[in-house]
Amino acid sequence: VFGASLSLSLHFNAAFMSATAVMEQPEASTSALIAQGSDGVLRPGVIQRRQAGAKDVVIDIEFAGMCHTDVHFLHGEMESIYPMVPGHEIFGRVTAVGAEVSKFQVGQRVGVGCLVDSCRSCATCSMHQEQYCKNMVLTYNTRLPNGDVTYGGYSTNIVVDEHFVCHIPEAIPDEKAAPLLCAGITVYSPLRRFGAFDKPGVRVGVLGLGGLGHLAVKVAKAAGCHVSVLSRTSGKADKARELGADDFVAYTEKESFEEHERSLDILLDTVASDHPVETFFSLLRPTGVAVAIGIFDRPVQMNVGAMLFGGFGYAGSLIGGMKETQEMLDFCAEKQIFPDVEVIPASKANFALANLADGNPPMNGGRYVIDVKNTFTAPTIQMEPVPFALQNKPVWFITGASAGFGSSFAEYALSQGYAVVATARNKDKLAHLEALDAENLLTVQLDVTKKADIQTAIDCAMQQFGRIDVLINNAGYGTVGAVEETPEDELRAQMETNFFGAVAMTQKVLPIMREQRSGAVVQISSMGGAMSFAGFGAYSASKFALEGMSEALQQEMAPFGVKVMIVEPGAFRTSFAKGGALRHMPEMEAYSEIVGGTRAFAKGMDGTQQGDPAKAAAAIDKALKSENTPLRLQLGEDAVTAVRQHAEKLLEDLKAWQAIALDTAVAEEVNGTA
């Protein structure tokens, strides 16, 4: 994947501009697929290509590869410029050349990769490393000093300086050439740089078996390396071996992982999303190197001590220069190394990009390639719709969404463009949400104490959206009364809704999230789930039970990539204190003073709570997006203070009684006597 956390602010001097500004051919209208904003949706349209100069080559594009970096740029995850025409894997034929072009002739098969210009005078350009030039110009998404923006290969033609055009050897099939201009050079360059070609048997690990990974295996094998593929599970083991891998490591399986410690000279990290790269350093031999070639935005935590004592390094690699790119193409032609591709019509471009965003490359690891020559009839292309399951929108499933926290969570999620499944015992009470965003909202009747309702609601959610990313178990109510004042049937009813209802929901959603290998279960507990108060015994019992189960659940779900978070809010300005969300038990005189303060607080707090439920929703979303999502999240100053004081009291008691607590071990026998 080409791309990086690059903040490209390009500055060109007058001499550089004058050297590239000779114009000989008029501007030309070009059909293209254009994104107008960060929703990333491509629509057919027309752009203007710049005039061709004396050293320019005009190319009719026949095939355009689709790269994961296109997804990053389209969705504004890098410094994106709209309108945007993505695409930096281009194959086509020369249709015109400038008067000073010496390397190309009309009719030749050519390719264009990630760069279309550089200063060509700096030290890195002199070393044929144009990709590291401070003034490099990307094939798309670069604003030039004159205000123009470069447009990429999802279009019918392009004008490029001959220095940045490559010959495509005849041995490389047309439809397989384009991905080599990005994916091919991205894996070839670090293998060449770090010695994979220097001698037979260099041990190379490939982390990830997608569009980059499958080519890395092929190139490394052709270079004579011993290749190990590392993937989360064994699901891609057969694919890895088909590609020629010598070994396969399912890195979530501890025994398999540990067997391969200190076994690699080079580790190519092709993963283009957040992952614990530090975990894999133990696989490197002394003098080995891990090389990042996939882009993700999380800072890597480096244990310098481990690097020093392990003797390994961590490096980055960005495509390759033009000389090396041509070398790579010639090598691939000689060794018959071609990417696995799925050729698609232009009308399916949005569908393919959505699949890439969802981590689903074609053919269990390969590249999508647009057939520009035969299917690009813009601006009349009829773009195929993208199934919601492939749209880049998280789906929040919220119980108890008719009012209070649940309503605020739904309103927040809709405001962020998320999809929401809002449920309530009375569906009519969800009408206020439909006025906000009916397109992204599904309302369903659901009583969490009824298993049939739960299954129906989940079935409706999956039919509508195809996935569930966040389950928020919010449905519940409170009970106010001393333990003795609370009848058994009331206590059981409290547990049935607050605990067993949440458990039943969770159990039905977990298989979906395990299959997705992603998701989050959010249990709305309370500061009363961390401690209890006189008069709140039944309510706290239900939340204690929920928290205990959820703490175990977090450990059980972590290997599947599913998060579990318990939320412990204090007093927030919701309708919890009114409208039937609190049940008051019959009072006994004996508890009038002991529980009286609790009753008065519960009856009088409505409208006085300091917490803002909208801010609570935003805090939950922020915590879920964090790489360090907490098991417990306290919300509100009152909750933070109360939980801290409670924890301090626990530690105080632990310290005070530690000697007695520890003096309970079975006495060891000495000479047959205890």
C-alpha cells in the first residue's frame, strides 16, 4: 500500500516550475470516477487533464488497480483534497508523446504508479529515490503551486512526464500489470534493501495475506527466501501454501507463535489497520528487521531495551524510485510473478472499495482491478449500490431507547452518521428518533425479558444492516427500598430485567461479533454497580451481577477482537427519576431514617442532576475507539469521586487486616508435627 502519515505541503521553486511548464497539447476532457467528500462515494463525471508538454506522455488507461490507500484518502483519513479521482496503479497504452520524449512511442504498453513528478535535483532524487523527495507529486491528491490538483487513474486517460512512466514487459498480462506499480514495488523495495536477494535462504515473514501480502510471498520466494506467513487464524493457511509459503503461523495461537521466536531475518508488516506490531518483534533474529509497509495511524510503542538486547530494528519503506520500479517489473516478468486479480466493471468500484475498507480483499487476498477500457462509459455509468453491511458505518444496537440514556445514545449515534437499531417495549415511543434520520434508523419493539422479542429484534437488525458493531444494554429500571422492604418477587423482577435481560441480549449478539471478529458490548451499569447505598440494595445487586459477568466476558471475548466495557454513570439529567423508571417499595417505620435520605434523593433529583447524557454518549464512543478501552468507565464527577473513595476504603481495609488475612494458610508439617 502506498501512503503514509504524510503531510504533503509541496513548495516548488521558480526554476523547477519553468522546467516542467512547457505546454504543447491542449487540455482534454476526461471521464472519471469522482468523490466529492469524505463519504468516499464515487460518481461518474468529467475532469480536465492538463496540457501535454514537450517531455510528456499521453496515456489511454485500460486497467486501474484499487489500493487500500485509496480507501484512506477517499474517507479523509489522510490529508484529502476534494473533488478527488483516486488510483495510482495504472496500465495503458501511449497515444501521444511530446517533442522531447525519447523513451516511449505511440502504441507501447506502459504503466504509472504512485508518483508523477519530483524536483529531480535533490540528493534523494539523485540516488533514484524519488519517492522520498520533499517535492514529490502524487499521482492524485496533490495540490500544485498553480492551484491545480492531480487526478488519478480511475479515469480514461492521463498525462505524465516520461521520467515517471514505466515500460510494461510483454510477459506481464494487461490486467495484472497495474497492481505491480504500487503493491509490487512496495514489497520488492524493502526485500531488495534489506538483503533478501543477497543470498539463498533468507528467512522472511509476511504479516497479513491481502493485496500486499500475497505479492510479498511470491516475490520473496522468487528471490530464494524461506517464507513464513503470519495471520490471525489458520483460515488462510491453505492460501499461503498455494502461493508458495514454506510455513504458516496463526499468531493468536500461543504455541504456534512461540515456536517461531527468533526465526526471521526480515518481517514485512503489510497490515493497513491498527494492530499490535510490537508483539511480533520477538520473532526477529539478532540483526533482523521489521519493516512497516502498511499504513495505520496508531503510534508504535517501542521497547528500546528489547531492541538493544535483541539486536533487531524497525524500519519503514515507501514504494520505490523509478529505476527500482522498472527493475521490479523486469524481475516479475522474468520470474512470472503476477498478482491475483479480480477484474471488475467501473460500475462496481464503490462495492470493491467498501470490501477493502471492511478488510475483505478479493480472492482471499488479491487486488481489484477496474476494466477501464471496456466498461468506463462515464458520465453515463450506472454505479451499483453498496450493501449496507459494506458501508463504512458502525451499527449501534440500543435497548431501552425510548427515553433517558438510551434516547441520548441513539440521538448521538445518528448525529455521527452511524446506523442505529433503537428498541423499546413500546415502539411508538421511538417516533422522535425517526424524525432525526430515518435512513440510518431501525426501530424495533423489544422487551428484554422475552427471548422471542430478542431474537426477532436481532434478526431485523441483521436483515437491515448486516452487522452489529456495538450493543448497548441500557434497558432497565431502579428499585428504592431497604432489603427487608423489598418483596422477593420485586427482587426477582429487578434481576430479570437488569441482569438476565442484558445477559440474554449479550448471548444472542456474541456469535455475530465473534464471526465479525470485531464489536463491543457496552453494559450500562451505575456507580451503584461499584458500591451500594442503603435503599438501593436490589438495584445494586442487579448491577453487581452484571459487572461480575461482564468482567469475565471481557477476558473471553478479547481473543475474538470484541471489546466489553462497563459504564458506571453518576446522576445524569435523564428521565430515570420519573416516568416509572424507579419503583418505590412500601415503607417500614423501622427504616424511615436509615433509608429516608435515599428516598428523598430519588424523588427530588429530577432536573437537578449535573450530568449531560449527550456528553456521556460522546465519552462512550471515544472510549470504544481507543486502543485502551477500559473495562470500567465512570461518568460524572460524582461517580469518579465516589468510586475513588470506595477504592481507597477497600485498600485501607485490606492494609489494616492484611496480617490476619494472610495468617490463614495450612501450617506446614515439621518432623511429623504441625
